[in-house]
Amino acid sequence: MTAADDRILEYLSEENPAGPSKIHQDGRIRFSRPYINQRCQELAKRGFLLNLGNGVYQITERGEAYLEGEFDAQSMTEVDDEQDNGQEGPSAAEGV
């Protein structure tokens, strides 16, 4: 995950759905439109975004879980909530 990925996910969590052009024009994310597009495609491949077609993306449950710290993108597995508070979290299949 890159800094751009985090910002894209945060933006789409608030302004869902949107395309790279709209994200770039908003000005909150200071990366080029082609780079934002590239990152959206990669995030969609990994299940953090859903490509709705025509260059429009929507954040998925996995993307929301990542923002909430419930999904470890480094290992592509969900963080075990049991370590944090003694409760079990949702399975990886439920997060997508």
C-alpha cells in the first residue's frame, strides 16, 4: 500500500463512488490523474475497490476494514481482533 492508496480509500469512503478524474480534481489528493487511475486499478485487483465501470470506483468492505485497522494489507489477511480485545473478527471471506 502506498500513501496514495490510503488517501484514495479515505476519499472514496467519504465521497463514494468516484473516478480518478473526480478524485484528482477535488485537490485533496496531490497525485496525477494517471497515477490515481493506476492505483485505483491496483486497489480493485486486490479487492479494496470495486470497479463499477466507466472509470468509476467504489470502496469495498475490505477497503473500509483496512481504513479501520481491521485488515492487514501487508500480509493480505485480516488482523486478528482477538489480540486486541479478546473478540473474534470477521473471516477474510466475509470482508470481501
